[in-house]
Amino acid sequence: MARPLLISPPHFFFFFFFFFFFFVFSSAITPILGEEYSYVKRVDPKKMKTPKSKLSHFQLYWHDIVSGSNPTSVPVIKPANNSSTFFGFVSMIDNPLTIGPKLSSKMVGKAQGFYAAADQEEVGLLMVMNFVFIDGKYNGSTFTVLGRNTVFSEVREMPIIGGSGLFRFARGYVQAKTYMLNYTSGDATVQYNAYVLHY
């Protein structure tokens, strides 16, 4: 005949509280874990009727105007004292984008964002800007440039990390080349060649 399993009072209370807390917390945690990613669902790209991606090349001129009564580039943080590379300097921009090197040529958009001196060894800028288009079918569409700009290099390359409107899911890169730099006024014109993969 099998002997009954005897549990002493201390062990009984231990097992009682163990199972009590197990059932209480497991019932409380399970819904939370189950709903942790309830705000995310997978989407079939085919159902979104996403068109085939294409590669577009834009050649634009970026005008950084710091002089005069209506500058498009405004300093908001001064550089660190005695910094030969202007480290710490930050400027907000709303720079015209034109189809030709002259400011009087047709404007098709603005470069809006900021650039900051982020290098203590050479003049290297962190560029954070949206290319905001105002012309034709691209009106209201944007793509975003985020990268490092060593301004005294002949050609600087920076990535395109996204976009909106006709540039949804955009990716690519830009190449910047200084067209004109006025050492007296500080104004500059930079040619941007942007290669954008988008839908």
C-alpha cells in the first residue's frame, strides 16, 4: 500500500505561497507580454501597390547666405574659444536650392535644417537638412541628408536617409562641391548632385 505524501507545515506554506505567486504573476504578465507588440503588424508590400523603384539624379545649387539684411543661414551657437575649426558652432539654415549657380536662377526648393562644426582636427560639419521641393510634381516632397561635410575637400559625399511624398522610402547619396566661396562676406554656393532611389 502506497504511503501518503506528508508535507510538514513549513514546507506546506512554502509550496502554497510559491504556487499562489506563480499563478497570480503569470496571469498578470501573460497579457502584457502578449500585447507588447500589438501596435505593430506586418504589411504585404504588394497590398500597398508600391510602384517599382527608380533612380533620379538632381543637380541643384545650394546657397548659404550669411550676409545682408535677410540671411538664410543664422548662427545659433558660437564656437568654442580658441578653436581653429570652429568646433561647437551651429547654424540654422533655410537655404535656396536653384537650378543654376546664380541666386537669380529658378528656385525649386529649400534646404532646411542645420549644420554644426563637429570636428576638432579639421573643419568638418555635421549636416542635417531636408531638401524641400516647391516645384512641379515634386512640390511638397522632401528627402533628408544626414552626414559629414569636410568643407575644404573637393567633393564631399553624404547619405540620403529617407524622404516623404514622391521620395517615400528614399535612399541614396549626395555629392557636394563648392562652386563659390566669398571670403569677405562668408556667402557660399555649393553644387549638389543627388542620386535618389525612390518610388
